[in-house]
Amino acid sequence: MLHLIWYVIVGFLAGCVAKALMHTHLTIMWTIVLGMVGSIIGGAVTHLFSPPGGKGRFHPAGLIVSILGAIAVLYIWHRFRLQLPRG
């Protein structure tokens, strides 16, 4: 249960920074989703280059890479002019 809360918090932080840097307006829900997707993408990329050692469960640069992943997702989203669902 604590992992889910941690993912939401990191997702929110990464999404907030990414949307501020990309000058995008999103709701809180989409900000969290953006950050979580960015975390997944960033984590996959960092594990390709530097697999975790086993001492800890978290990668040292997790939040920074999550932000970079969220920025990449927003860039691709704007590049292909995709629209968020209204709801």
C-alpha cells in the first residue's frame, strides 16, 4: 500500500515539474498519470544502462529520471498533437 502512495507522490512531483517546464495546463489527475508514465519510461531506460545493485530498491536518480521521462512523454504528446479525453 505504501508503494502505491509513493508512486502517486513521485508521479505528482514529476508531472508538476514536467508540465511547468513544458508550459502545459493539466488537471491534477492527468499530472499524476503523466508523472507515473514518465517514471515507468525513465525507470526502464535507467535499468538498461545501470541495473540496480540489490542494496536498495530505488534507483539513486529516480525523481530526476522520472521528470525527464515525463518531459519526453509531453514532448511526444505535443509533437503528434494528441488530445486529452474530456471528462
